[in-house]
Amino acid sequence: MYNKHTIMISIYILVENNIPVYLGKTNEPKRRLKEHKVNLGKNIHIEVIDEVEENDWMFWELWRIVTGK
């Protein structure tokens, strides 16, 4: 159960030219997208595919990688 002290982590895919190129996690998707754009260019976007509690992010990130979902 979530409470006001629960930190949520976004699991996302980074998409470049309509191709998923990276799966990552962040607690600030807008800031993370800006960082990616500085490093990789402007033709990218982030699609948040899940939001999980901070202490569960490793499990869910690996689950997404292994299952491809």
C-alpha cells in the first residue's frame, strides 16, 4: 500500500526513431529525458511503462528485460 512517504520509481523505455533502445528507471522522468537528449540528441522520447515502489524497482526492471513486456 502506498503512503505519502512512498517513493515511486518510473520504469521507462527510451525510444529513438520509433525504436526502443534502452530500458531504465528514474524518479524524475522529465529530468532524465533532458539528460538523454543532451547525450543522444533531440529525436528521442521516454515512454513510462511502469511505476513501482523504490524498494522494488530492481525486480521489476529485470522482469521487464527478461520477459520483454
